[in-house]
Amino acid sequence: MTRIRFQQSLDELKENLLVMAGLAEQAIQRAIEAYRVRDLSICDLVSRSENAINRMERDIDQSALDMLAMEQPMAIDLRFILSVIKINADLERVGDAAKSISDRVRNMEQMPVTELPVDIPRMATLAAEMVRKSLQSFIEGDTEVARAVLTMDDAVDAMNRAAYKALTKVMEEQSRIAPQALNALMICRALERVADHATNIAEDVIFWVQGADVRHHKSLAAQKENKSTG
Amino acid sequence: MGVGIEVINLNAWYGANHTLQDINLNIPANHATALIGPSGCGKSTFVRCLNRMHETNPIARVTGTVRIGDLDIYEDAKPVEIRRRVGMVFQRPNPFPTMSIYDNVASGLKLNGFRNRHALDEIVERSLKDSALWDEVKDDLKKKSGASLSGGQQQRLCIARALAVDPEVLLMDEPASALDPVSTSKIEDLIFQLKSQYTIVIVTHNMQQAARVAEKTGFFLNGRMVEFDSTHKIFTNPSDKRTEDYITGRFG
């Protein structure tokens, strides 16, 4: 009962998810590049890759579903397949976020260039780094790297809050450049979502490797603390 | 009602073969506990030690303590008394082929000298209802023999026979391995219902079955209990690498 075919199917599932991960990571990097150099041809590449990502999402889900139905996986194999299904959904949404950013870049391209009080490239670099590290943790099954990703999310959240504050102020005080500020705000929001998806991926890697559910750790701990003090 | 089972330093031999080594565990009352492991790992020997059936083999030997509730079965009780308190169901249904359905269920009580006809009727009906067979056989109780039933019905008849003597513990050694999926499902539903009244220990090779019916699961390997924990833990995140390798099919 060594289940060689099942092990091969697990390996194939992992390989397919890595291809999907490569596409999603490339899409977000391209979207960031499109913003940086204001190049609409790069936006076209992002749009095209979204279709490929969507197709892969369906194929990977189907393979995972087949394995759950046919193989009745247990323990680490069961956790792996569940993690793949969830990571697959997060990668697809990273692709959506990339498309959303490239749409905003297209929009901004039709407007005069203006200085805005927000460092989008810095935020993008951090979000992309989180995606890269979360995928590294998946490839290597490395929970140390995954936990490092979790700690990075706070910084991106803080940047998003600061951007919201600064850009809404621009919209209130300088209506002439409000459309540009709105686009920048939506790009920040998309980057913040990318960071959230990277965090989800890292949490799923920890669940797969260690069987530990670390989701909502802070909010649940705070809720517990409130109950005990209240 | 079921009682807990406490096993302390249990060792068993077949001749020179040391088939169970230093088994210690507490099986909770009124729960189903599954025992899994590869063929020859000792799980069937273990359940046969829980009702002193192991020692019926002349070359077999047992040391250690097994307490069924407050009864130390290797110190305080005779095997006949233990088998009344501990019912057993085997892999292949084994009804008495020439006996009627009624007599199959009543056989254990009659063997113990129980002769009250009215009470017997009630016990047979209750046992067949508890084993989810009553509706299928109530019109043929004394007309049909146990052997005339289907395999799944025969197994439920054997469960009814075990329940008729009002045991506290029900041991099941691969009770559904010879049955089709529908009959298997009925046996599993039955285990689920019975565990509120009895302590159930089930040996199974079907890990999905263990996951479905049991709250606790023990993994045996080479005569040793490698891991004993909640079924949820065993099947989602076992502590021992050997357990994980077995349930994920990496060896066995």
C-alpha cells in the first residue's frame, strides 16, 4: 500500500500550483512595473495573464477535488490538498489585484501626471516581497519563512492607512487632482489585498506542514483578552 | 450502560511469538474506539485479550491487567462471566445456521439458564430493534433461520445476539469487512447509535470507517501501541511519524 500513483498525483498538483504561482507573481510584478513606467503594453500583458491564471485555477481545483474524492487522503496529505485549494484561490485573487492595478494605470495614463503624497513603489515592493516569500515557504515547506511573512503584513497595513489618510486629504483640498488621488488610493488598496493574500498563503503553509491553524491569531487573542477583562 | 476499560502493561504471546508488548491505555466508556494498523500488528490479539478469548488457544499466554469497569478480568472473574459482560462480533457473520432468528438472539440467555418466555420475547425484540433489524425480520422470527438472511442482516443478527445478554462492552473485529457498502453503512450507523449505551471497541482496516464512527483511535504496529488519541487528531495531524506514514499509505 505504498500508493505510488497517489504520491505522483500530489507532486503534479504541487507543480501545477507552482506554475500558477509563477503566473500570479509575474502579473503583480508587471502591474507594479506598468505603474512605475506608465506603460500600457505591460497592462496588456497583465490582462492576458489573468485569463491563464483563471484557467489554471479551475484545473487545479478539479485535480484537488478528484484526489479528495478518489484517494481519501489523510493527515499531511489531506492538509496539503486543502492548503492547495486555498492557496489556489489566493493566487487567483493576486491575479485579480494585478489586473485591478493595471486598470488604474490605464485610467491614470489619460490624466496629467501629478505628484501625490504616497510612496506606491515602496508599498508595492513590500507586497511583492511578501508574495515571493510566501511562495518560497510553500516550495520549501518552510514555516520559518511563512511566519516571517505574517510579521510583514502589519507594515503594509500601516502604509495603506497612511496612504488613505494622505490621499483623502488631497481629494478634499485639491479637487483638480482628486481623480489621480482616487486611482492611487485604489492601487494602494489592491496592494494591501495582495499582502493579505500572501499572508493567507503563509498561514496555509503553516497549516500544511505543522497542522497548526494560525489564522486570525491576533483578533481572536484580543477578543479573548476583552472577554477576560470585561 | 458501558464502562471504561483500563489496560495496564498488557503482554501477549503465541508460543514464543511476543505478539503484544507493554500495552497501556484507557478506553473511555460509552464511546467508540477504533484500533487500526497493518495486518499482524496485534490489534485483533488485543481485543481478544479484552474478553479472555486469546487464552483459549493452548499455546497463547497473557500477562498484565485489564479492568472492565471495576472488574479485573484476569484476577476476579471467570471467562464465561466476562463474555457475558463483553460481547463480541467477528469479521464474518456467524449465526447458528439451523436456529431460527429468534433462537439465534435468545441463545446466549438460554445458555445461561434464562427460561422466562415473556421476558425472552421482550429481550429478543429489544435486541433486534437495537441492532436495526427488527423491521426486516419481525414477521419471520421463528419461521426463518439465521442463515437465510443476507450477509448484512446476518451481521446485525450477530450484533443482536451479542446485545441480548446485556453486555457493557461490545468488541467488533472488522465487523463490516465482508459486507457491501450499503450493509457497511447500516453497521456504521448502528455503531453510532449503540455507543451511547455500550463501550465499543472496533478493529478495522478501513480508515475512513474508523474516522466516521470512533471518537478515539489507537494505532498498533509490530505488537506495540504507537499512538492513542482523538480520532480527529490521528487522522488530521498525528503526533508520531509512523502513524502518519501508515494512514497516508506510505507503508503497510
